Amino acid sequence: MEARRAVEDASAAPDLWALPAEPAPKLQPHFLGHRERLRDRALAGGLAALPDYELLELFLFRSIPKKDVKPLAKQLLARFGSLAGVLGATPEELKTVTGVGEAVALDLKLLHEAAVRMGREQVARRPVISSWTALLAYVKTAIANEAREQFRVLFLDKKNQLIADEVLGHGTVDHAPVYPREVVRRALELSASALILVHNHPSGDPAPSSADVDMTRQVVDAARTLRIAVHDHLVVGRHGVASLKALGLM
């Protein structure tokens, strides 16, 4: 009996000469390898070669460092229709997408603001009339994806160079209040010699309405008395930009 207990006690005793077990290798999250491969592709082929969802994904790496962001990038594009739609969405709209919090929404809006400012620089460097393509790209970047109508005015000097771009009215999904006297008053304050009116259609269709045409004529009449020219009225939608002057409506 004593011998059997001694054998059992010996078998239960730890082996003091055994080497400690090596810890199991820590598995890396599967998306880390994907991130590296995507970065390598971007460096090798250039960012222009990436589709929109991968470009957005690459940007989201910085906002969400410890999560697979490919599904979120695709959800954002599906929700807002395009990369421009994602960046042009309001923070409140962005946060309706699962996975987008305050920080991600702010990062996306920072990217949009940077794009708008770059476009404004291109317009401001030379006379607006001679850089019409840059102007159209700028206004489309700035307000094509706004959820509400926004009325803004580009104030120009005697050389048709940009003095200021100001929002003079916010509205609903299909109307923004415009007061011709306020437009002219602000032009006088800035010593502007000419104006370009701009507003967006949240529906996406840039075709001018009869109300747009009437409002334009009111501003033109108010400005004419003070020898301020109204060069054009641009209606901006996701599907393009319409010029009332080119359409013969002013």
C-alpha cells in the first residue's frame, strides 16, 4: 500500500528538469495582410489605379486602425452612390452608416474640405471667365452632393478674379431663399464688379426651374442699376452643371 502511494505521489510531482512550454504563436488579424498588400499595390501602381472602394478603404485605415474596413468602404459607397457622394454627405448622414462615428465622419469631411479648397485655389489664380472648366469642377465638388439647396455667390473684381465665394442662403430639399437686395448689398461691401450665382439641386438634376429663371432676372435687374454684371447662374446637380447663360435664359 505504501509503495503504491509513493508511486502515485511521484507521478504527481512536477518534472523539475522539463523545459517550459513555448507560448502559442499569436495570430495576427486576417486584415493586416490585406492592408499591406493594398498599400504595396498603391505604391507600385499609383493611387489612380485603385477603384473607389479601395481608395476609400486605404483612407479609412488611418481612421480605424484595428478593424477590417473593406465592408465599411463598400457600405458607404452603396449608401451615397459614389466617392463624391460619400465626401459630400453631412456628418449626420455619414453617421447613419453602421461603423461611422464622430471621428470617421470628421476625417471624411476633412478630406472633402481639402478637395474644395484645392478647387478654389485653381479658380482664384486667374480670371474666372478664362478658367471655366476649373470653375465648374470647383462648384460641383463644393455643393453637388448637398442634401439641401444652397445659394452662393462668387464675387469678382474688375479683372474677373475671385474676391470671395459666400453662401447667402440655405433652404430645403427644393428651395433656398434668395434676396436680390442682399446679394447686391454684399457685392457693394466687397467692391465687386461682377457676380456668378450658384445653387444646387439635391434631386441631382441640374435643369433650371422657372423659379430659378425668375430669381436670376430679379438679381440681374437689381445689380444692373449699380453697374454690377451678373455673368451667369450655375445650377449644380450630381449629374452635371447647367448654365442659364448658355441655355439663353438670362
